[in-house]
Amino acid sequence: MKRFDKVLLRIFSPSAVLTVSMAIICSVALMYIFISERQETLEAYLVYAMSTYSLTTLAMAIPKSTAKAKSIIYGNVIGNRYLTDMPFRLKVSLYSTLFFNLLYAIIKLLAGIYYASFWYGADALYFVILSGARFLLLRHVQKNEHDSRAEYRKYRFCGYLLFALNAAFIGLIYQVVNQDMGFQYSGLLIYLVATYAFICLAIAITNAIKYNKMNNPILSSVTAISLTKALVAMFSLQTAMFASFAGNENRHFQCVMNSVFGGCICFVIFCMAVAMVVRANRSLRKISINNSETKP
């Protein structure tokens, strides 16, 4: 039995070079099969089997690779600080997302002006507001302040920004449902967009669970903004999936699904914004009462 286990371990735990090489070869082969529309051929089934084996070896290599990567990162000064220093990690995250959100917003805004499209303009407005919220939090992190009153004021202002984000998102939903607008991606790009949307949602949910125990207004604000971005990305993915695979058939069903899903997201964002404003006002009121009681 032990010999059999060793044989299986050798089969599904090849060298790192072989594992990576197989993953690259299988990815290229799958792209060729889908692009050339040869999904039902014999070579396609061979590639499917090889891809399954490659995916299995990759999954089994993840724990070892993760442990090695952590040891390498911890051995680096900047990497060690990123993993152990929460304010520094938050600052890096905010800087990177701020840059990409601003870049995306500028591109969409220029496209809206060039094509005289309200669709691109509404999408650009959404990311401009999102960038403004992240910039506000970044300034607070840069100052390295620990003022509870200032933190809850920033938290409340982010709640107000969520109301503005919701208004911009409602404009997107209106154009999708009533004006037949939407996101369209050609070829395999739709699968990359789907992967990105689900990764954003998974990260947002993970951070919400992780930061909820810390009771930190700034971290809670980052979580709310990330979750809002992930939900809107899921809505954009749904419109893109309809455009790529449904075409103009069942148009009524598409409108209903976009309306229902978009409405649910708007309701969730609205509830988060209300909860943030109410919580911030209550906390600020308690802080004011405590400060007045401590004064002689």
C-alpha cells in the first residue's frame, strides 16, 4: 500500500519545470482548439485529458509552492514588512488600486468624449468616484493617524460616496436594460473577464471576513469599496455573458435578469451605505459623549 502511495505521489508530483511546462503547453493547446473550433476531435479529447492531469499536478503543487513563496517573501525586507505590517500592506494596496482605477477612468472618460457616449461617461464616473474614495483613505493611511473621530468621519464620507456610486450604477443599469447597452468581449477575453470578476468577489468576501473582527473604520471602508467594485464587476460579467452567448434571442429574459440582478446589487450597496453612515454617526456621538464626560 505504501509503495502504491509512493507511485501515485511520483506520478502527480513531477518536477516544477515539468509541471509549469505542461501547464503552458496545455493552455496553448486549449486556446488553439477553441479558436479553431475543434472541440469534438480526437486531439481535443487528448488535450482535455492532458489538461486534467496538468491541473491536478498544479493543485497538488500549490501547498509546497505557497510555503516556499512565503519563506522567500519573509526573507526579503520589503516582503516581510508587507506581510507583517498591516498599515504598510494597506498603503500598497490602496496605491496600486488607485493607480489602475484612475487609469481606467481616464480611458473611459476620453472614450466617452470621443464617441459622445453617455455609456462610457457613466462608467468613467463610477471609477472616478471609486478612485476618490480610495484617495481619501490613502491620505489617512499616509498620515498614520489613530484618531477615532477622524477615522469615523472618513468612514461616514465613504458611506456618502457609496450613495454616489449607487447613483452612477443605476445609470449603467438603465442603459443596459432600456438602451441595449452592455459590455462585449471577443474570443477568450470573456473567460479572462469572468476569472477577474470571481477573483475580485472572492478577495472582497475574504477581506470582509478578515477585517470584520478588527473593528477598524478604515479597513471597513476599504472592504465596502472592494465589495462594491466586485458586485459591479459581476453585473458587468452578466451583461457580457448575455452579449457573447445569448445574442438577441430571449431579449425579454435578458432584460428581466439584468433588472433583477442589478436591482439586488443596488439594494446591497444602498444598505451598506446606510449602515456605514448610521454606524459612523452613532460612534461619533459616543465619542463626543465620552469626551464631554472625561473633561473636568
